[in-house]
Amino acid sequence: MRFLVFLFLILFINSCNKNSSSEDKKYFIFLGNPNKNVTIYKVNNSNNKKIYYPLMRITTNTKTLLPVGIYALANECSSYEFNHDGTKDQKIVMSKVSLVFNSKNNNQLENTLSNTFNSYCIDPLNKQEHWFVNKSDFDILPGKNILSISGRNVEFNLDPLIYSEKKVQLWPLTLSSPINTDSSKFFSYPLDLSTQEKKFVISSPVNGTIWLQSGRYQIEVNGSNKIIQIKDFSNFDIKLGVMRIVSPRFFPIEERLKAGGQPIFAYINEKVLFRLNTDYPVFPGNYRVTLEGTEIEKYVDVSENQITEVKTRGAQINSPICPEKYEKCKLPPRITIHANRMPFVLMTVMPDMPFLVFDQKYEYGVEGIKGIFKNLVTSDDSIRIDKLSRVKLKWEIKYTSGNTKTDFVRFEAKSPNVYGKSIDLMYFKPDEVYLPDGDFWLTYFVGDQNLILPKTRIDLLLSGGITKEVVVPIFTQKISDGQLSDKVKDNKTVTTKATLSPIKD
């Protein structure tokens, strides 16, 4: 009898435990398109901070027995948190977001290899970024979730019990180039967004199609840009032109590098570096093209569907050889490139180094002798070489009484392709100058403060590559013989107290 009572109690307790266990658990039913997976997390609150414990991966259209508690569902782009109270089975439906491509041009739809549509989201739990290229369907959990498509955020607030298929309309933008430009890309940057919305760039190869939501965008290709407004039912097919900056065919780049020069690049609109002899698709329009590190510039018009060549020409200015009778010669000064005989310098180059300019008119000068310019002769096939001349100056002191003195010494050009006159030379300095080859006057003026006398001119014909000696008389007021002879003997500067007088031809 005791045994039967004991057995009854055990069966009763087990029955109560089973009833209690079944009451604490109800089924979680997860619905949606077939074979879609999410992770289910157990949510605990600790010190007002939520901690997510991953439990398992679950698949759509299945049911799982869950204890009472707070849970969260999450995939890479969305999440949904719910309270499973155990009073009834819990049903949650996952919906779908699809990108819809609208175009009047069937080729844009059929050629999927040339289509680009980018999306972006932030993992709701670990906050990692997820990027998608050419992904057109997304599984979105209920509640508030955000997906960024073509650089613009789309917010969803879906019902947990109702399946819905949301559609995001996209419209095509195609940039067409007249040549094959596999290496070139164009970039789309959304405008008119709030500061909270994340902006990102979408890129696509030229001669491809990029799909965008309605809105305002800046489109950029190789440094050229255009702002467009994408609207519903719009189909943009923008025709590009091509710019090619061409160097002379036999330009001696190796010689330039040996002389200490750098490879030559160009800029368009002062910000985008272009390689020479390379095709770059750009928007039709007017561009300022400059050679890197210089103010050498040219304005170029580019037309759609046309290849525009920007031609450069080569030149080199060589320094003269130092004759054997001199122990040494000074290092040759740098060459300055000018336009329209203006004094400001467009480019500075070292002698004996090949360089490029555009196919326009330029002059060159020599540092240390300002005001003298010579036409720069260039070549469209290789380089044209010009040669500097060297002038050795010997300052000859002549003593005078009264106020008679030398007021200035300068070079004046008189060749048809050499222009200008130099600034006044300082007495005793320099003793060596460099000039372009050509026909010059070496001019000096002797006078006093009350009397104007004619200029004295010495004909000076300079051939490229030669060195010529010239004696320049310096008339100065005689001081005491002992003092002056010592100064001249030591070749120190003599104080002349000279003032410039009017020049009379």
C-alpha cells in the first residue's frame, strides 16, 4: 500500500512539472520567403545595458519552441526585438525590398555587365559597414531599419505580422566615350542631403550605366564634373569628349632624367594630374591645362564624341663650354620662360635639360640678366637646341676730376629675335654674365649732374656656345692717390656715389 502511494506521488509531481514546462514555452513562428536565414539572440539587461547572446540560426517558415523572455532577430542590414511572454505562439514575418530598374532603353536593362547599383547598410548589432555592388534584393525584418541605396537613405517601418515587398525606383545614367576607356571611371556624389545622412560615392566604368534614385548629384570623370537632377522617368545618356596631351614623338625623356629632371605631367583646372600621351574622357567644355610645377598654360575646348589633342613642343637651352684658358667658370644660371615679353616667369628650367611647352609663342631669359628676352624655338618632333653665350667682364677704372662719372652699364638687344635691355650692372660685379646668342650693344653713360652726354655703345656680337671678353671703363672721381690705388689693387668696391641720368639716344 505504501508503495502505491509513493508511486502516485512521483507520477503526480512529474505531471505537474510537465504542465509547468509546457506553460513556460510557446512556439516562435518565423515566416517569409523560403530559405532565408537570420540569427536569434537572447536579450539581457545588465546595468541598463543590453547584452545580446546568440542562440541559433533559424530559417523562414519554421517554428521553434522558446522560453519566456526578450529576443532579437538580426541579419546584416536589419533587426527586430520582441517580447515572448509565453501566453501564445509568436509569429513574425520578414519582408523583402527590391530595386526596380526603369529605362526606355532596353540595352541598358539587358547589358547587366555594364550596370552598376551600389547599396550600403550598418549592421544593427556590431555596427560594421556592409557594402553591396549590384545586389537588387534585400531581406528586411520588421520595425524601423535603414538601407542606403545609390547614396541616399531609405527608411522602412514594416509590420511584424504582414509580409510586404517594398520597391525602390532607380533611374539610369550613362556616360559614353568615343573610345575604349576600360581604365576610366566616373563617380556619382549625391547632393541636397542633410548633414545626418551619410554620403558615399558610386563609381562605374565609362560606357557603363549607373542606377540612381531621384535627386541631385554631382558626376565626376577625370577631374571634370557636372551637376544633374535625376527625376522619375529620366534617362540620361551624356556624351563625353576625350583629351589627349601629346609630347613630341622623339622627346628625349632619358636625357631629361639624367640631367636631374622629373617626368612631365600636366594638370587640368589646377587639380587633376594627367599623364602625357594618354586618353582621358572628360565632359565637353573649356579647360585650363598647365604643365606640372609651372604657369605654362593653354585653354582647350573639348567637344562631345571628339578626341582633342593638346600638343606640346620640345626645347633645350645649352650652356657654353668653359674655355681651357680659364681655371673655372661660374655655374650657368637657370633659364626663365616668359610670354609676350612680360617680366613674370612662367617656368624655370636648368640649362642642358630638355623641357616642354605648349604650341604657342614664348621667350626665354637668363637669371641674373633681367630684361633681355629671346624667342624660344621649339620642335614638335623632338627638341630644338639653343645655346647661351658667356661674357667675361673686365672693369677698367679711369679717374676723373669734378663730377664726371659712369652712371650705368647695361646690355641692349638689337637682333630681330632678341628684345629688351638689361637692368643696370653693379660695378665690379658681376665679372661673368650669360646671355642668349645675338647682336647686342654694351651701353654705358658718362656724365655729371648738370650735363647730359651721349651714351657710349660697344657692338657685341655673341655666338651660341662661345665666351667673349669685354673691357668696361668705369669713370670715377679721384680721391687721394694712395687710398684709391690700394682699393683698386685689392679689387674692392669703389664708392662712386653715382646717380642715374636721363638717357638720350
